[in-house]
Amino acid sequence: MSRRLPLPRVTAIAVISGNLLIGILFGLWLPSVAAETGAEQSPIDLLSQMSRALSELEYEGTLVYLNGHELSTLRIAHRIEGGEAHESLLALSGPIRAVARSHQSVICVLPDAHAISLPRHGGSASTLHAGVLDADRLRPHYLVQGLGQSRVAGRDTRVIGIIPRDDLRYGYRFFVDEETGLPLKTDLMDSSATPIEQVMFTEITYLDRVSDEIEAQAPKSVGGPSAAQASSPVVTVDSSPWRFSELPAGYRVVAGDPPEPDADGTEGTRRWFMVSDGLSVVSVYIEPDQGQGLAGHKRVGALNAAGRSLDGHQVTAVGEAPQQTVQAIAAAVKMQP
């Protein structure tokens, strides 16, 4: 029996406590990408090809995840039902852990065999899920370029680099299957181009259907809105009574949820907002301060979290962005008089 838990505090705790399976799974998802025109396939075109592959292909395979000196092996199964993507992830090394996710929810089986269900916000899953990538918006902050060819899991790939122009964001390196467009290896890098986290397929099989064995071992995911609905860009966000002032260069509020009702059914003050520079994503959670929230900063792998108290509320910012960026976003939250 899974336990459905309040989103803001549980999500922050799950990230901060080191449940890296969720981060690995989310890292394999990309948004729809606006392709540039031209006779030759540009790096932006390859990103668009990745988006189509991730939304159309069914596959299963084995992944290795490297974070510092921590190496994990995982089994992934990805299927499409009614135009919606569903994924299952099972740890093959260390304690038994499993994750299933759809566009609506994430279900986690923890080492103690307890399951928790985390509802998802549209488009809030991760870095690289901030909606349609706008090449013009990225150019002031990132350099997108081809980095040649390589071999991953016995398959030919083309390598794309997304290089930050400052210290406010991470860089990425994608190894894209030349035949299918699927990213077979992903490197998340700091400003000095040193990998922080790496995810790589060691073997992959493209299927019409996912094997029953993998689905039987992982929790069942729940259906949700279509991929097109999940990645629809939000133009304006009603953040009242909150405002965001002096956000880091290039970042702005791109999505948000209305207040979540309190346990007694009255209008609540729990809020979630997505802050993005067009590629990097940071989630901001605001809830009543009960004296148990994060104060200061915490890092788990590439994930940074920053928290503080503000006018009787706990503000927590979590995302795959450098520490200074996440802290600045948390500090930018103000309550309107």
C-alpha cells in the first residue's frame, strides 16, 4: 500500500535525503525542442530528434550511474500508452529500490519496502523539462555545439555539448544514438567542464512492448496528461501574494500551482513555482513554517537545495543548478505587502 504524502515538504526531503533514483530517472527526460532550419542537422536539430525519440520509442536496458565515487547499476523500462510515457526503474546494485513515474505521479519503493506516492507538477520534473526550448533564449547563457562522434553501448553516437557562459548554470553533454536519436549517455558538468554526474546505457534493446519481467518488479505508474499538455509553456504565472525579485540572470518564473488546501479543507498557503533559464530548472516550495524545514544549504550529487524562513513560511528551492544559483533563487522570494 503506497502512502500519498503532502507534496512540498516530502518532495524536498526526498531530494535532500539522497533518493537519487528519482533524479536519474528524470534526467532521461527531455522537452520538445524548437528545431532550427537548415540543410544540415544542427545541434539544436539533434536535441529535437532526442525529444521525438523519447516520446515515441519503447525500450529497455541497463544503466550505470556515476556520482563522485558512487556507482550504481539500474534497469530501465520505457513504454508508451495512448501517447503517454510511463517508466520503471529498478536498482540492480545496493538496497532494493524502484521508481515508476508518469506525467502525473512518481511512486517510489524504498529500501524498507515502504512505498510513497509523490504527485507531480506539470513540467516540474527536472532540469531539461522546462517546456519548449527557445534557441534565442539559450544563446545569451549557453553555447550549443557539436563535439564529434563516439560509441556507447556498441552504438554510434553524435555528441552535443551545452556549455554555460557563466557560473550560474551547469553544462551538459549528450551522446545521441545516430540511428534512433535516443541519448545513450548524459554528462552533467560544472563550469570547469568536470563531470558531476554521468548516466550511460551499457546495453539497450528497442521494443514494441516492454518485457513483463521488468514491469512486474517495479511499482505501477499512474496515467496523466499527454506529453504535449505537460510541456505546454506557461506565459504568465499568478504568484500573489509572493513575488520574485533579483533572480539570477536569465532566470524567470515559468510555471506555478494555485494554493494547496490545508488538511482542514481551508484555503492553504502551500505553493510551488518553477524558475527556469530555458534549460535549467529550480523548483520553489512555499509552506507554513513548522520549524522543521531546511535552513541554509544542502547538496546531494548535482542537486542543490536552499531553505529559509520568511514571514511565518518555509521557502525551499531545489534543482540541478549551482549552489549560488539555488541560494539566490530562494533569497529572491518576497511576500507582497
